Amino acid sequence: VKDVLFGENGVVFGLKPGKLVIDMSSISPIETKEFAKRVRETGSEYIDAPVSGGEVGAKNATLSIMAGGEQSAFDRALP
């Protein structure tokens, strides 16, 4: 995730105010807080939304998505 966001030609280089980044990986909460901070510094918003349930949950259509971030970013992501 770090390389995709901040590596060479990373997502962050294309961000501008008003953009929304949704990270659906299951990474360290410490890392995701730092990523959110760096994304917000561009004027963009960030939602941490890991998926829980694994392969069994996918097969049984019982996956859960937990979302963390600003309410305004979450509201934008709903549609």
C-alpha cells in the first residue's frame, strides 16, 4: 500500500483537493494513520476500510467492511 500510494508515480502525486482515497487493505493501523495524514496534506480525504471475512466470507457472501475516517469522506463514498 505504501508503494502504491507514495512510491514512484504513486497515487499521492495525482491527488488534489477534493479527491477521495479508500484503502481496503488489512494493514497496520499505525501505517494507515500515517497514510491518512499524508493524503490529507494534499487536500484529499482518506478512508480506511478493511474487509473482514476472508475467503470463507467471500464464498458465503458474508464479508464485512469496517470504515474509519471523517464523516464527510464516508458520506461521499456511500454512493
